[in-house]
Amino acid sequence: MAPVTEVGEEMHALVERLYPLCRSITGDGVRATLDIVGGHLPLRVHEVPTGTQVLDWTVPQEWNIRDAYIADASGRRVVDFAASSLHVLGYSVPVSATMSLAELRPHLHTLPDRPSWVPYRTSYYEPAWGFCLAQETLDAMPDGPYEVRIDSTLADGHLTYAEHVVPGQVPDEVIVSCHVCHPSLANDNLAGIAVAVFLARELAERQPHYTYRFIFAPGTIGAITWLACNAERVDRVKHGLVLACAGDRGQLTYKRSRRGDAEIDRVLRHVLTASGRPHRITEFTPYGYDERQYCSPGFDLGVGSLTRTPYAGYPEYHTSADNPDFVSPEAMADTLAVCREAFGVLDRNRRYVNLSPYGEPQLGRRGLYDSLGGRSDAKQAQLAMLWVLSLSDGEHSLLDVAERAGLPFDTVADAAGALRGAGLIKA
């Protein structure tokens, strides 16, 4: 495995490559994004036609845009889509007109309290058009006239999403989901995409216990579409994690599943606490990212959400300030490390049965104590063996053992492996 610094730099390079693309909930920008991701991972790409009923929703028309601008009387582009995909209201209908600033103003979106930043705005389900620009640009605009042009199309097409599967030893699945619909926003959610890509590559080297399914889909409508298309097999999903805002310099935040006590909730709490990292654990709310779709009561999947600073929790959120300079290789590498540690625990968390439950079995004559001689934590490892034997009643998992004993999960899992090898416990 590459050093953390190298992996972080590679993830940041992927963010920079994806950043200029104009993404939305449908369209060629999503396809171009998945093409790039597909250069790192083999993907199965799905195209769901406009008009398809997906749960209580309908797949919308596909939106594509080629150019957009506001030009002054001299022909100078005051606002230019070519400079940033944020400059156009997402899903804008086509426009070609000449108008005054007064006529144009209702269609302009700014951030007066952040005058140099451009906001991100959309109108997915109501026909509208508009431009997003810096307040200082608007303040410098005379009365006009202005040429206003949005060269876009809204037409029957498809919603596009993709999956990558890391086969496991069992068909039970862990889903890792990230949204691919936002335009030039680095933390929300290109950093999440990058972490997912590199996590999938690492898992493929492990031959994991669970099968891991990575879902790259537009936010909300994409997750709903995935659930609709997979309703008959969703019972295979035993655990899940939504990745978002994975690259800012804030502390890690884990949002519990709707259940609140799902295994993924306990694993993330254990890993974050044991690591000593500054972090927050928050309760589930039905607002946020796609965890709210996976956790909806009809599905009630054990899916939590891992971010650094949560959505809307930093000033740069949904603005042009969320650029590649805002995310750091170190932060993305740290997020990846936590995912790696969490799935390492999840993959090895088993319930065992003690095959010699009457009294304490003699460990010395089985060579188990001798095997600890070279370990710096020999006493801790010995204690872990005793705890595993004590709680291997088919009811307690290794995570239960680690939490009750106050021992590192890795030490407990190693002890279980040794005891299993000696024929003292079985899964």
C-alpha cells in the first residue's frame, strides 16, 4: 500500500481533475465524471429512462448545457459559464434575450455577506433560469442593456448512476454511497468520491469477508432510483456508509443510522474513540445526505454517514470557495484511514462459541501462551484470550468483547484467531 502522503496526493489530484466538470442530477457531466472514476475502478453504469417511476418519484428530463453568459454592450462576458459551472442555476431552461439590469436582477443569485464568492443554486423540479455571481460583480454592473444567453436542453433522456462491487467471502453486502451530482464543489462531494475510489481499491487487495458495493449516484433522486431498482435484493445489505465532505480540515463527524444502534454505528464510535482523533458523533436526523433514503422506514437499513465538517457547517459550503484549495490531501488520507479501520473491524466482527466452556481451558499446553512471548503486549493479548473465552457464548461479538474488556479490537480479534486455530472456539 502506498504511503499515506502519496495516497492523499493521488486523491487530491483526482479532485482537481473532476473539479471543472459541470455535474447535475442527470446529463453528460455525470457521465464524464463516471468515465474518469471508471479509469480508476471498473464500473457498471446504469441508465434509467426519463419518466421511470422510482418509489414516489419520477426520473426527470435530462439536462445538458453547452454555454451560458451575460455580456455587456461591448460584448464582454460579465458572467461566463466557461469560467465556472457554478455561474448557471442548475437545470436552467434555455434563454436568449436582451434585457436591462432591472429585468435581469430577479434571475441573479449572490452572497451579499461573502461578496467575492459565487453561490451554488439549482431548480431541478420547477422550470426556471438564472445566473450565480459574486456580489462585487453585480455591484459593478451598470444598467445595461445585456445579452443573456443560456444554451441548454431539457429533454427525455436518462438518469445515470454507477456501481463497483468488491466481491467478498459471503454475499451479505456493505454499501458505500456518495453523490456525484454537484458541479465545481471540491469538498461536497469530490473528496467523498475520491475517498470511495481509493477505499474500493484497498478493499480489493484484502479479500474481505463482506461484499462491498460502491454506489456513485446523484443525490436524493439517484439513491431513490438505486433503491427502487434494487428493492428485491436490498435485504442483502447488512451495513452501509454514506461518504461526503471528506476533505476539509475539520474534525471527523459520524452521524448514526436511523436505528441508532446498528453495528456500523457501534463500529464507527469504537474506531473514532479508540483512535484518539478529535471527532463528533451525532444522532440521526431525516435531513442531510442519502443516509435518509437508505434509512427510510420502509427499508430501515443500517446506514450511517461519515463527514468531516457536516453539510452547511462551514462557510464555504455550496459556494465557489469550496475549491480544490479548500480540501487537503492530509484530511482525505485521514478520512480514508478511518474508513479502512472501521471496515477492518466490521469485516472481522464475529460471534463465537466456546468449545471448552466448563472451566478455563489449559492454554499453556496448547502453546498459546508461548506464542505470545515475542509480543510487546503479551499480557494484554493473554487477557484478551481469557475475555474471548469468557464471552464466546454465541451472543457476544468481538466488538462486545473489546468494549467490555476495554481492549483494542485488533488485540481481541488476534486472540480469537489464535483460539480458533487451537480448536477452542468456533464461529
